[in-house]
Amino acid sequence: MAGPCLVQEVMDMEVKPQPSQPHWYERHIQPCLAELLGTALFIFIGCLAVLEDSGGTGRLQPALAHGLALGVTITVLGNISGGHFNPAVSLAVWLLGGLHMTMLIPYWLSQLCGGMIGAGLAKAVTPSQRFGNASGGAFDGIAADEQVPAVLVAEVALSSFLLLVVCMGAVNGSTRSPLAPLCIGLAVTAASLAGGGVSGACMNPARAFGPALVANYWDYHWVYWVGPMVAALLVGALVRLLLGDQATRLLLK
């Protein structure tokens, strides 16, 4: 009696269609295009908010613009690429195993190109005098060498806050939430409101690079790379070693 049943089960397995692998375009090209587009839109909105902040709103207008733009772009493009739009986020996600190593450099290049496009669009629609007065939306809050340590510490701390929200809200399996895009946007807004007066609350090397290139403003530019990237390493290690679920955590399983 077991023989015919076993034969039938084997036949059923043979005729059952196997799930097809995603097309190479969807695996490699489309995510990079989504990162390029999302980063360009996010940085265009963010730079424009800084350049057009003529109403005396201080940090409120740029903080809201950055947070809302990031939350919306993650919502609409996140299913394609993960919605990183930030080299530090890509580094942290790769450390957690959420991004294949072969895609890390293409993501970074896409994000930096998106930053240039977004900053270029902001320059194209802004009067030249206003653009020059605001340094093209580039980060220019460091006036002397004495400020560098405070700004660097602020960038590491603010970026760590943002990256912790990203890693725990969108990558770690046991804490992943469908509200992650909203939470990430709110984290950017909160960090910008709290730390905008200290460091500018960049938290994103692509956000620093695009406007700096378009405006040719490079003063203390390295700070806005080192801070977020160090934060990515710290948060990646924290989640991998202590806070992650069993699939993510390397120790104490």
C-alpha cells in the first residue's frame, strides 16, 4: 500500500512548479536605480528646504522636510532596494547580513550619484545669491578646529540613534515593524531638531557629498563621513553581538 502512495508523492513533487529566481535586472540593476532615485529625491527636498528657509523657522523646516521626504521615499521604494539612501545605512545593513557584499559598493555609488543629482536640482531651482549664501545646502557649521571634536561626537551619536532605528525596525527579524519608514523619518526629524545646532545633523555621507560637490564647499567635509560610518560599525556590532535575534546575533545563542 505504501508503494503507490510514495510514487504519487514523487510525481506530485516533480510536477509542482518551483519558484523562479528573480530576474538579474531585479536583483542587481533595479535596486541601484531605486537607491539613485530615492537618494536624489531625498537630498533635493532636504537641500531645497535649507536653501528656501527664508521664513525664520530655524531648524524646524529642514528637519520636517528631511524626515518626511525620507519616510515617503522609503515607503514607495523600500520594497525594491530596502530604502537605504545612505552609505552608512548600507554598511550597517550589510554587517547584519541584510545586504549581499557584492551590492555594497554599487549601492554606495548609486547613493553618491543620487546626492549629486539632488543637489544639482536644488541649485537649478534656487537663485544664485541664495544658493551661495547657504553654501548650497552643504554642512558649514564648523567655524574653527576647536569645534571638530564636539561635531564629530554629535554625528556619531545622532547617526547611531538613526541607525539603531533602521537596524531594529527594518532588519532585525524579531523587532521588524511595518511602521519602520515612519519611525525612520521621525528619527531623522528628531535628530535634526535636537542636533542641528551642534553639527547640522547630517547622519548621511551622501547628503554631505552631493551639496559639497555642487557648491564646491569642502570645509571639514571628512567629519560627515567619519561620524556616520563609525556609527554604522558601532550599531552593527551592538546588534550582531547583543541586541539581535537568534538569526542575527553571533553570541549567546
